[in-house]
Amino acid sequence: MMKRAFMLLGSLLLILVGCSQTEEAAKQSKSTGLAKDEYRNEAFKDLFPLHYESYMKNKKEEDTKYGGSVKRSKFEHDKEPYLPILFNGYGFATEYNEDRGHVYATEDVRNIKRITDKSVGSCLTCKSTAVPKLIEEMGDNYWGANFNQVIWPKAEAMGHSPIGCSDCHDPQTMDLRITRPSFIEAMKTRGVDVTKATKNEMRSYVCAQCHVEYYFEPSKSKVTFPWAKGFKPEEMYAYYEEIGKQQGFEKDWIHNVSGTPMLKAQHPEFETWIEGPHGKAGVSCADCHMPYERVDGKKKITSHYWTSPLKTIEQSCLTCHADKSKEWIKTRVEEIQTTHMEMLHKAEEVSVFAHYYVNKMITAKVDESKIKAAQEHIRKGQWYWDIVAAENSTGFHNPQGTMATLSKSIDESNRAILIATEELMKKGIDVDKLKKEIEERMEAVYNEADPFKKKDHAITDSFPGQTPPPPAKK
């Protein structure tokens, strides 16, 4: 009896060991064989040729009505021609281009004229696959290190790639992962532990590492997301007014026309989407921007051609909106975007007038408290249109929310103009003449053919620059 029991136990142990070995073999078979810190996109090419081929489609220079992959200035007449005025005194007034495919990320950040000898490591954070390794090696010294002298040479020596495979996937298992610590920390402020995220949530979170509003926290220049109060534009603005200022972050720059301490919005696709109808319905970024596709009519893969769903309506839209036609969806999207752009242009133009009105308040030596009150409205007004303009869906991710935000922008800018008008009339300033002078500046900027010279037409003897001079060298 005892002998039979030992034989049974032995058999059971063999089965358990065998199962364990089988499971381990299965796990090993799922491994790519790549190093855990592999960051070169080319290393994935032979293992995932169809996905890689799909990714390389991002090199295409194609357009939809309101977006695409063609490198061109956002100052063009059909886009936002008055940005050289609205960002005057800041790098975005010098060069601000349409977003291009992710494969151009390292090329574009290297060549953009906004990168100067004062730029820091944080500027590379969402452009290069080498960033996680740089952060691992340098720690918090990465963020504030000189871009041109330290960070870029290091990334180049490492043989980095533009945004790609390892940014979103574990190189060994290909599981989705978060590689940028700023997102993890920001989600904690919202009470979210990303390590417990579902696969569907990860299909948005990997995009949200970079497609977000952010600023450089002053002490270390660390990339930081202003989400502690929420994702809405007014909640992020409240964050900057309270938490940001407590940290020592007051502004991105001082506006050269109005002398206002300004905030520059970045690309808040995640925040706009999560508050919009698709985000609230649980539709992930990948559902629309990385739909499943058949290659050669056979193999089914997730597209890595990150582009407008208007180019893949059948796969991106009709899987849910099966009762609609491709033509109906395209028309509906473009109607939303056209209405959005018309409202955005109006908000930007009112903002331009507000800046110049305050400039005139300064030169007319209006009471300082009145100037500051008007500047506060300018700061809010520009934040509200910029947080919409910087978002890359042209209003589609949250049509109702973005229109409400643009309405707030116009209201705030008009409040600045109202304060200025009352004070300027007390000084005997001819407001009708002022309007004509402003229109002349707008026309001069609009008609300048060289995009790098447009900003120079914003400032004249009538509207002198208000950016404080740099401190004298000791």
C-alpha cells in the first residue's frame, strides 16, 4: 500500500514538474529573444515584418482636410495666420509646424528653431526611443541637462530611433507598457494605479504618455502633467494658478505685445478625448487610430499606421457605426471640424485685439491695477483657445466641450478689451484709430511671405515690445 502511494506521489510530481516545464517553455516561446532594453525600431523588423511595414507608412506625406503628414507652417493663411502675434516673444512665434508622422520625431526636434542652446533634456522626452534608458542612467539629471551639449549626443551615440516599438511594448514579451514616468505620476494624482490597467485602458494609456498637456516643473525641468484637479481646461488652468505657482511655475513666457505672463498649451489629445463622447464610452485611442486590418486579405494585424481615421473609415468607424455610410461619416466629421475652425479663428482674432489694447494701456500709462486685471483676462482667454488649437483632432475628440471652451476664450478676451476701452477713453485715446492700427499689424503679418519674419511685423513704434530685457551678464 505504501509502495503504491509513493508511486502515485511520484507520478503526480512528474506531472507537476512536466506541467511547470511546459508552462515555462510556453513562456519562453513567447519571448522575442530581444534584450529587455532594446530601443532600436529596426530590431523588431524581422520579427514583426507586417507591423513594421505598417509603421513605415507613417512616412507618407498625405493630408485630410484639417491634418496630415506634410511639413508646413501653421502660420499659413488657411490655418492660423496670427500665431506670430499671439505667441510673440516665444519660440512658437518663430517656427510652429503642422504635426507630422511619428517617424519624423527625432528629425523634427533636431531641426526646429525652437531648440536653442538653452533647451533641456525634457525637450526630447516624447521624441526618442532612447529616453527611458537615458532616464534610467541619468536619473533626475536627465530633465534639466543641456539638450544640444549632453542629451542629443548621448541619444545619437546610443543609436536611438524616433517614437516606435519599445515606447509602447516590452521588447521581450511585446506586452503594452508605460515607459514615461510622468504619466504614471500624473495618474496617481487622479487616484489611478496604471499597473492595474485593463488591456483596453492600456490601448489609450500608451498614447497618453505623450499626447497630453504638460509643463517643465521649475526645480528640475521635469516633464509634469497638470491633472491633480482634473482633465478639463478650466481644471488645468486652476492647477497652474494654484499648484503650479506654489512650485514656482508662473508662466512659459511674457508676451511681447501685452506684457502678460502666458501659458503655452501643448497637445492635449488624451484630456480632450477622455472628456468627450468616445472617451466616456470606453472607445480607446487604438480602436480608431490603430484599427485591425487584413494584410493581403489574410493575416489580421493591428495597424501601426498612426493617422486620421478618415483614411480608414471602414475599419475605424463602421465597425461601430454600421448604419452609416463612409460618405456620411466623412461629411459629418468635416462639418464638426469646419465649425470648430471658424470659432477658433474668431477666438484668436479677439485675442489679438486684446493683446494690442493692453499694449496701448501700458504706453498710455494707465493705472497698473487695471493693466493687471486686463492681463489676467488675456492669459485666460489665450489659454482657452490654445488648449483647443494645440489639440490635433480639430475639435472632433470632444465637439461640445471644445466649443464651450472657445466660447469662454472669446468672453475672457472681450473682458480684457472692455477694461482697456474704458481706461483708454479716459486718456483720450481714439479707439477707432486704435482698431485700424491693429488691423494694419494683422495685415502685415498675414501678408509676409517668409514665415520666419512674420513675428517682426507685430511690433512697431506704435506698439513697442513689452518683453523684459535679459539680465546683464556679470
